[in-house]
Amino acid sequence: MYYHWSYLLLVPGTILMFWAQSQVRGAYQRYSKVSSSLGMTGAEVARAILQRMGIQDVAIEPVAGELTDHYDPGAKTVRLSQGIYGSSSLAAAAVAAHECGHVLQDKQGYTFMNIRATLVPAANIGSQLGPLLVLGGIIFSSLGAISSLVINIGIMLFVGVIAFHIVTLPVEFDASRRALKLIDELGILQGSENKAAKSVLQAAAWTYVATAFYAVLQLIQLLIMSRNR
Ligand SMILES: [Zn+2]
């Protein structure tokens, strides 16, 4: 392992990540125990929203794991985790509605969602390979121009990762905004139940902010380390 003082920059990012994750777990645990007054399950909430929006070509399936809920635009399928799919809790309604928010984005060709989709491969490659190339370039700096080139490629790959995390923010915020509007308008949740749904989705939003913040710190750290070698 190569040590450099600039790694300390990552500490606030790590703290924010842990804090955001504890917020999500807290909100989820709290509101997954409270049933909604209407008693609709996550799957029923998703079905009701899609039906109201006139969307018939999107399937709703259960998926293994906790908080593994997502919308797969390729398969046109909303996958809800076990704790959401069959649960009539406030958390289940919020999460199911959020995933339907992504379905609506897909239907409407929401710009940020399209940009995000094109950045997925870059983010997958860059998050691992970017820092590795920078580190490799520093360790083999005796190679001169070649090592500088490797470092620059590594940094450019990581810029792609940052772009992905930044574009994820409006996509997630927008899906939650749509979700809260829909569960209120369709009467799926009543009165103060909407507040609970909002706090679940807000906690989830913080994890995306924390991830983006951490990635930006990582880029700054890579830049400092590669300039002060
Ligand atoms: Zn989402």
C-alpha cells in the first residue's frame, strides 16, 4: 500500500457516508414497522401508480435482499425487495412509489436518466481502474512520460465516475419528488403518513449525496497525490 498525507482528505467523506447510511437504516427500521392506514403492500402501490399513469408494459417482481429495490429499464421491470414487496408499511409505500418515479422518467425520456445510463460503463470501469492507474503511474514514476500518461488516463477515467455520481443526484431527487406527489394524489398515504414517506426518501437521497461527495474528494486526493509525488 502506498501512503500519502492526502488520503486524510477522504476522512470527512467517509464520515458522511457512514452518517447517511445510518440515517437510511434508522428511517427504514422505524417506518417499516408502521403500517399505512390503507394497508396497500409495496407491490400494490406500484401497480396502482403504474395503472393510473396508463403504463401496462412494466412488470413488478420481488427480488432478494434488503433495500435492493430498483427499476430495470432494459427489462421494463420494477424489482422490489422482500421487505417492500409484500409489506404494507409506510417505508414500503415510499420505496415502491420511488421506483415508479424511475419508470415515469423512462417513459418521458428524462434527460438526466439518459445521460446517467450512458455513463454506467465509464463509472464501472473508472471507479476501480482510475485510482489504480494513478497509483501505478506514481509508483513507476521512473518511466517518465509513460507514467505521466498513465496518471492522466487514470484521472480522466475518474472524472467519468464523478460525472456519473453527479448526474445520479437529479435522477434520484426527481424520482422521489414524483413518488411523494403520486402517493399523496392517489390517496395511498393519508395526512402525516406522507411526512414519514418523505423522511424515508430524504434519508435515501443523502446516501447519493454522500457518495458523490466522496468521489469528488477522491478526485482531489488523486490530483494532489499525482502532483506532489
Ligand atoms: Zn432511485
